Amino acid sequence: MDRYSLPLKIFLYLSIAVFFIFILLPFVEMFYASLRPLKHIFRSPYQFYSDDLSFWAYREMWNTVPLLGRYIFNSFFMAITVTFFTLLFVIPAAYSYARFNFPFKQGSLWVLLAVNMFSGAVLLIPLFKLLRYFDLLNTYFAMIVPGIAFCIPTSIWLLKAYFEKIPVELEEAAYCDGASRMDILFRIIAPLSTPGIAVTAIYAFIQAYAQQFLFAITFNSIREYMPIVSGLTEFIGYQSVKWNEMMAASIVGVFPVLIVFIFLQKYIVEGLTAGAIKN
Amino acid sequence: MKKNKLNSYNSQHFLAYILIAPAVIYLLCIVGWPLIETFRLSFTNSSIAGEDYVGFENYEKLLSSSKFSKIAIRTFVWTFFSVLLKLIIGMIGAVLLNASLRGRSFFRILVLPPWVVPIAIGALGWMWVYNGHFGILSGIGIRLGILDGPFSFLAYKNSAFIATMVTDIWVGVPFVTLFFLAGMQAIPRDLYEAAYCDGAGRFSRWYHITLPQLTPVIITMSLISAVSTFVSFDIIYILTEGGPRGATTTLIIDTYKMALGNYKFGKGSARAVMIVIMISTFAIAYFYLLSRINKKVSHG
């Protein structure tokens, strides 16, 4: 095949640079704002550089919003809980879809996709009434219970694609040797599909972390249970908005997710795209 | 003999249903029932105080109000351009990241943060970018002499509409790029080599091989993007709360404000049902399109 000429190469790199300026712009702005002293942030016109940048906001933010650590903990706690229960529901279901033929199989798979299409926002009214009826408003459950439901459909599709890759012959051999269905699922399938389960878990975690905003502002008004995404509004005070600390807290809040993601991105990308491309 | 054994192994319907039962029951409670309840509530004047059956009153009011049709049209315009640009920018991104250049695998990681980071936090970053006094866009505009003074992008009707759309595009692009890229890598290389031997240039190879081969992925991504864009909530709620003067109020924002801002569950439900109907129309159109394309492919 033809190779890139030098001008074409330069053009490609320039285009990539423009593309990434778009992708990374808000993160760079956020980071930059977090380094500036509050007085400087409001200095107009915009300054691209100044010599009083510091990490001071990263220390001060814990004093401004004393519950900040709690909010970050809440976010993680709820996202991990959602992930755990999602896996509990999804592993047997995905296995069943991958291995058995039964009436309504294809139909119910499409219905699952349809569930995906009604994001939480459409169903908020009855969910609000449901949670109020069970007295779950203003608890962790108010954000966890709906969170699980909206993680299930895509997770089933992801994991099903993984289970299908494991040869049936392995199971049949074990079956002939007298192993029960449950033995097979937990002794053979589960260990072999660890990467697939990991991808599903990461997907559910990211999804759960992102969903929290909507559920938190709608179903929870107790500060102690706030996730970081809604806790950030506390930097908006009566007198002034501590923008630099708010940005610093945002960065600290998403940092762990980014780290997990960067280390595992290869599996996520493969796992997410495998199912869609195959068809 | 062996065949029989395999068949019996594969036909345990009962176990199959037991395994999917927990997930299905959970979804019926948290998604299925609320969906039916939304339909029921849409025929009542339900609020915190109580509820009475009112028939089609909510729908009649909704469909005859010019405000609602304005909001619906605005949502369609917003969704259409947002999805179109997501697909175009995603395609450009995928072509760029597919080029065999040094640093390619690094670029592929770098494209994902907008998708991984919670939308609410990404939107905060954009709020900063759009700020008139200390945002970078306004700053650059003033330096270059395009703007006379600080310009708050979220404070004016047209600029706020475009600004929220740009942020939505930003959230959606990584996902689209990723899927286009994976689709491109699944295209057999010999197709390109054959075309190259026949003297086809880069653009012609993209137009005659990549584009048709990617059609199913493009259609899938346009549906997924359209649905999620149509009910995109966090971005608009954080950046503008539907303002200024309603310029960025989409159907989902209107529904939310009606239902959970004013606690008018009945009226809010009627709006939610309208959204469900519109989304379902998208989906049906999509499956129709997909089945036609599949037919074309299988008939050569």
C-alpha cells in the first residue's frame, strides 16, 4: 500500500491535534482553573499564564466543604454496590442467553435493548412514587435501586458475547463426567470468563458513577448521602463561588475512575465493541 | 445416540428461565411497572395532594399548546444537529486514529475521557470554558479581536443553544469514534489492497470501501446516539437549566421541571409518554431500515 508523504503526515498530525484540543479542552481548563488563586480567576481579560499558580486549592477544598471526603466515599460506595448487584443479576442471565434455547429468547433480548432506550429521566415520576411508598427516599437505596436496573440490559449483552466464545464442548465433557449445571457455571465458566466479567464490571461501574447525578438531585436531599457530582454544588456559597476549589474537587473526584480506566482500557474497548461489530 | 444426549443437554427450558428470572423480575419492578404507571398517571391530574381521572385532558392541553410544539421542534433540531455532528466528527476521529502513525495506541486511550468522566463533571468544565469573564473561548475571542468584550456564551439564546449542543457532541464523540474504529478494523485488508492495485486513491477507497462496509455500524450508532441525545438531561440542566428564557428547554427538561419541580405528576407523565412514543418511533424506523439493509446484503 502507498505510504504517507511528508505533507500528508503533517496534515494528519495537525488534524489529530485539533481533534484532541476539542476532546481535552474542558479538562485542561478545569485543571488550569484549579491552580489559580481565586482573585486571579476573576481577573479580566483572560490570562493564559501567570506566575502565581499553585496547588493551594487542593488543600483548602477539604476545609471549605468538610464533607467532601464523605461525598467521594459515597460515590464509590454506591457505584461499587450497584456494580456488585448488577453482576449478581447479570451473570446467570447472560449465561442462560448464551447457552440455552428457549421460547421468547430473541424477543426478550430486544426488549432488554428497549429498556436501555428509556433512560432514567423518563421514568422518574413513578420511580419517585415507588421509592416514597417504600420509604426509600433520602437513603443510599434511592440512588442504588434504580441505578442497578439501568446497568442490567447492556451488561447482559456484553457478558453474553463473552460466554458465547467459550466452547460448549468443555461443558459437555464436564456434563458427561457427572458435573451439575451449577458446578459447570461456577467451576468452569466463571473462571474462564474472568476478563469478560471484569469488562462488564467496569462498564457497570462507569455507568453507575455517571448516573448518580440525576438520581441524587431527584431522590435525595440529605447531605450525608450525596455523591460527589451533586456535592460539588456546595462550593457555591452565599457570598462567592469558590471556583478553583470546585474544579480541584472535580478532578480529585474523577481521578480514581480515570486511573482504573487507563489500566483496563484495552479490555473495555474490546469488550464493548465485540458484540456490536459481530452483527 | 450422541445427538440425543446433546439435545437433552440443550433443552432445559426450566433452568434457563430460572437463571434469567432474577434479572427479569427486577427489571419488571423498576422499569416495567413505572412505564405502565407513567401511562396511567398521564390520564390523571396526580400531584402531591392526590389524583383524579381526567381522561385525555393532559394530552389535549399539551397538543394544543404552541409552547409544547415549540419545545418539541427545538428538541428535534437540537438532537438532529447534535447526532449529525457526532457522526461526522466521530468518523473524522476514527479515520485519524486508524491512520498508521506513531502514537496511535496512545491517541486511542486519550479519546475516551469525555465518555468515562461523569457527564455532570464534564459539563462543569464546559461551564468554565463558556464563561464570559474568565473562560478561554471569550479570552481567545477578545485577543483575536473577534469579540469587543467578555461574551457569556450561556447567557444568550442562540449561543446557549449551540453551546449546550457542542457539549453534548463532546460527550458523544468518543463512543462513536470507538465503534467506527472497531468497525474499520474488521474490514478485510485485501479489499483495500485490491482497490489500491486498481489505482484507487485514498478518498475513493474510503468512499467505495470503508463507507459501505461501515453502514450497519453507522446506522446502529445513529440510533443509539439519537436516543441518548433526545433524552440528554445532565448537560442542559447543569449548563443552563433550560434557559435563557427557555432557549435550551428540551422535552426532557420540560418534563422534569413539570413533574419534579412543580410536582404535577399527571401533566409530567403525559409529557413522558410523548417522549416514549417518539423514542419508539425512532426505534421502529431503525429496525425497518436495518432489515432492509440486511435483505440487500443477503441478496447480493
